[in-house]
Amino acid sequence: MVIPALIGSLPRPVGLAKKIEQYSIGRLSEEQLEEAYREYTRRAFINLKKAGIKVITDGLYRWDDIFNPFIRFIDGVEVNGLFKFYENNFFYRSPVVKGDLSLKENPIPEWINIAQGIREEVYPEATLKAVLPGPVTLAYHSINEYYKTLDELAEAYKNVLAELIKELDVKIVELQEPALAAELSKATREVEEHVSKEVAKKVIEELAKIKKLWVVTYFGTPQVLPEGVILNVDLIDGEVPLDYKGEIGLGIVDARETKMERADRLRDKLRKYLARYDVVYVTPNTLLDFLPESVAWRKLKLLGKLGGE
């Protein structure tokens, strides 16, 4: 069976971006901004239903990147600087780790509750995932000024995430973990620190004991294969490891290329995976933020056509 699914974020609509800008300069109240977030989330869920996407996220409209604002809700972290997100014209603010990490009181559980309420109203048959950055990718994208090693930092982030995941009213939590492919696929570096594969596998599997995890990798072939999760693999820049036996998501449409794929060729590509797995989730290969909004929705409609195969 083929199930179309969304991973990560949707491109932020121009209308919502204008509302956020108006809020930032004091021309829009907090209540009005909240109303805008809810309205655009509602529109997104309606469009996801029309596209036939069965597993969804809230689009991350409240987020600036996959790390922010989450890292603002962690004690021991300061936020500083703009850094390029891999080889993309896309930037993120980096966590600067200054002390022991612990979770502050934060609005993320309430945001998920709001999204669940909207889903129940307009698309009750869909499954909503919460989306968070994974501990390994957080460790790689932090400026570490406190912990002795990146392994220790990944463990510390795991503890913070564990506390938050327990509070989320969803059945599935999606972890954004491009570092499992984009970083760990490189040979062991002689100068730069790295997270060991053993620790990377361990911290994810420990989080998977709390709630079902959907682990999203991209920009390469995953080098760590955690057990008991849905592993999302980028089929544009990577491949499914032959020894992977667990549940699988396939990043089969290119979210960094505006050219549209053909449905018949995607179906041909899926055949060999359908022989290996009873259920295959089909997704974009990475975040849809890299595409214009209109193209992103065309790609999602294309995924929807693959459903039920």
C-alpha cells in the first residue's frame, strides 16, 4: 500500500508572511497574528485533504527554520548568527550552547493542540504529526561551548526532547535528522568533531520508546538505521540501505527542483519497494520551503495521485 505523506514544513504563504511582518513592527496585535496562524493552518489542511495527503504536519508556519523557535525554549542555549543550511540558499539561527540543557516552559504543546482542533474540524481522517529537530542534527548545528564532545551534546538534546515529546498530544512525532545522512555519510573527520553512529542510534531509539517516531533524513543515504521507527529516506540524493527492514518513507519527489515529475515514472520507481515493504509512505525528499508555494502544492497533488497503489 502507498500512503502519501507530508514531512516538515510548507512554504510560508505570502499573506501570512505579511501578517508576521506587520506584527513585528507593531501594526498587528498578538491576537490578530494568532488568528492569522489558525486561518492559514485551516487553509493548509483543506488543501492537503484536496491533494490526498493522508499523514500531515501543521506546516510549521510558526517556525522560522527547523531549529527556531524550539531552541529559544531551552535553558543553557543562546541564539546567535545566521548559517547556511547545507548547500541551499536557506539560513538558520544557530544554538550556542553555554551550559546544562533543560527545557523551559514553552507553547509547542499548545500549538499542536490548536492544530489538532483544526484537523478535527476540516480533515478528521488525516493523521497529524508533531515536528521537532532531532538530537543528532541539533548537535551538529550547534556552537558547542560547554559539553566535552558532540556525543554528550546529542545526549543532552535527547533529554530535552524526551521531556517535550511526553507533552505532545499526537501519536507520531517527526524528527528532522538530515545529519544522519548529510553528516554521518562522510568519512570520519580528522579535525571536526562528529557524533558516533552508536550514540546517534541510541539517542533516537531511546526517544522512540516514548512515542512513535518518524525519522526524516535527506541530502544523502542514512548511515544510521534506528529500530522501531519510520525511516524517511531521500531517493533523490540517496537510497534505502539494503539491510534496512523497518517501516519506510520514500522521499520520491524533488523538493529542490521546480521541474515536475511524471506520475507513471514515480509508479515505476515504487515497484521494487512495494515488493519489499507492505506499506510505503511517499513524501517530498526534503523540506518544501525550497520551492515556490504554487510548485510545492503541485508536487503534493502529484504525491496524492500515488495513494492506494
